[in-house]
Amino acid sequence: MPLPTPFFPRTSALCHSMKWKEWAGYYAVCSYETLHDTEYYAFRNSAGLLDVSPLYKYRVTGPDAAAFLSRIMVRNIEKLAIGRVSYCCWCDDHGKVVDDGTVMRRGEQEFFVTSADPCYSWFSRFLRGYKVELSDISDQVAGLALQGPTSRDILKQVCDADLDGLKYFATCKARVNGFEVYISRTGYTGDLGYELWVDHEHALKLWDAIMAAGKNYDIRPAGLDALDVTRVEAGLILKDVDYFNALHALIDDRKSSPYEISLGWTVDLDRAPFNGQAALQAEKEEGSKWAIVGLDIDWPQLEELYYKRGLPPVLSNHAWRSSIPIYTAKDKRIQAGYATSGTWSPILKKNIALATVQKKYDKIGTELQFEVTVEHVRHTVSAIVSKTQFYNPERKTFTPKSSKS
């Protein structure tokens, strides 16, 4: 049976739809109302408040903390400055991704790590020889994501941090109504946003302070359904949907390297040894077999298929998570790959998807064929390869005031 998060007394009272799902053993709201549209538009036009407490959270401290994390991550964490956040992944010895998450450097010898899967056991395998203390603090720290164009203005009403100077992927300590929180300018919506980390005992006070301050900024509590649409628009991958944890994959073909899931930019190859380094160096030289791309699916062609059957086009307002075959443009008998997740983007007015394709088809502008089923009959429509970041507003990274953060 799922457990309630520290914010459950507030989220349960507001969840009129009664739509919940299990997330890492906790209750998580899918949508607060019957339809999640208002929550989606809050993320894009005002601000949405999301409970992210189910994320796994670890504190890494000690003289060798940076060296230890650099050993298990594909990114060189020793170069991460205090007050900065790194998005990265970690691999097995074969260079296959175990999980992805964020690493926040809070001090010279203190780091805060988040992950989607429980990784304490995996991290612990590599502690020998390092002067490090690894602590699983998942059940001690609550998390909120405040995302959207008005999120900065809302937070400025409740905390003492210099948010106008807090840069993208930076973190700082702040006080809210007398208690301490950590703020990171991070999120999973591809928009301006922040994540707040607080001890369980102060969770409800933090929620109340943000919701009260957000009344004049059209804040909305938001659930996972709206988040799923925004993360596809932003081109952000999801574990167990767009890739599998290498430790849990049933067959080798389900395992992926960072280069194959658009995380090659996080890999620092030329440095001290780290997990999967040799395999990743070889792949870098030889080339990858797969790549994740964005797909812009032809809407007029899709409409025509439905109209020929006397039907209006059918598209769910939910993001979908299923494997859909992708074929080459020249020969529909040759499969080029498969789409893993997609959505109708309300803000872009496009039918979009994230897809894994053979590397030779990943060039932007390449035409492929996307499989569609209409009235029990399979068809294909054109889909053009694009960047995975369909939506990328300037405000996401813009810092109003230039200052060191």
C-alpha cells in the first residue's frame, strides 16, 4: 500500500478527481481536477506546485565526497562549484545507464543527490577506499517543484534568497518563515522553475506559505499528468519509458548508453577512471547504434486518415507512453526505430513524440513514417526528425540580475 508524503494532508484535500498513482511507494496525484488542462496551463502561463517528495535523496559528505561521486558518475563532479547543480547519469562497467538525476554541491565536502530509482545499494558498492559518508535521507527531506513564468515572483514573497541573481542550475540556502529550505533552480517542465527541499517537519508550512503567496499569481497545485505533457514538450527523458535501468533490464537490447539517450553531453571522458569509462570511450570512437530524436508528426495527414472514415481526429489530452513503430520514408517495410512517448502540445499546437531511431536516421529534417491505427487498421503518416527540445523559452535560463550564485 502506498505511503502518504509529508504534503498529503494538503494534496488529498485538494484532489477532487480522486486520481492517484503510486510513485516510488508513495501516493502521487495524477490530476487535481477531472481534467489536467488548468494544471498544464499553470505550468506554462503562471505557476504550478508539484509534490516531488517521492524522489530518492542522498547526502554525500566527507573529504573524498567529490572524488567518490566523480568515480560513479559520468560527469566530473570534482569540477562542480559550490552552489551549482549538475544533471548527470551513472553507468555500469559496460557503459549502460543505471539511472539519471541531479547532484547539488552544497559545500566543499557536502553533496545532495536525487534519483528516480533507489540507488543506495549501487552507490555503496564503490565506497571502499574513500573517506565518505553516504546517507539515504529520502524519508527525511520533502520536495516541492514550483514551475512556471510567475514562480520567481511567488518565491520572492516567501524567502530571503536573492532569486533575481540565482542562475539556471544553481542552488542556495534560504529561510521561509523562520525555517531553512534549500532552493535549486531546476525542474522537469522545461520552463522557469525551482525545486525546494525541506525537512519533513516544515513541509506543510512551506506548502501553505507558497500557496498563500501565489494567490495573486494564479498558482495551481499540479499533478503528474500535466507534468508528463510538459516534459515531452521539453524533450526530457523518463526512466522505464524512454530508457531502462541497466540493472533491471531483462535483456541486453533494453540497455542504453548515455550517447544513445541524448545524455552524451554529460559525459566527461578524459579524466580519472569512472564506471563505464572504457566502454564509453570505445563507443565514442566507433559511434553509437541508436539516438533519441524529436518527431513532428504531420497533422494534416492524420486528419485525412480519420476523415476518410467519416470520423473526427482522435487525440488524447494525456501524454502517451507506448512503443510505436517508426519506418523509413522510402520503404515502410523497414523499421527505423520506435517512438517511446508523445503528446499533443497545447502551446505549440503540434503532435510531437520522442523516438529512438537508428543513428543513421537522426539528422534533423529527416522524413520518417509514424504508425497510426484508425478504426483497427494500421496506417502511417509523415514525421520529421527535430530537436528533442520542442519548447524552450528564454525565461528558463534568463537571470534578471547578474551575480555570482
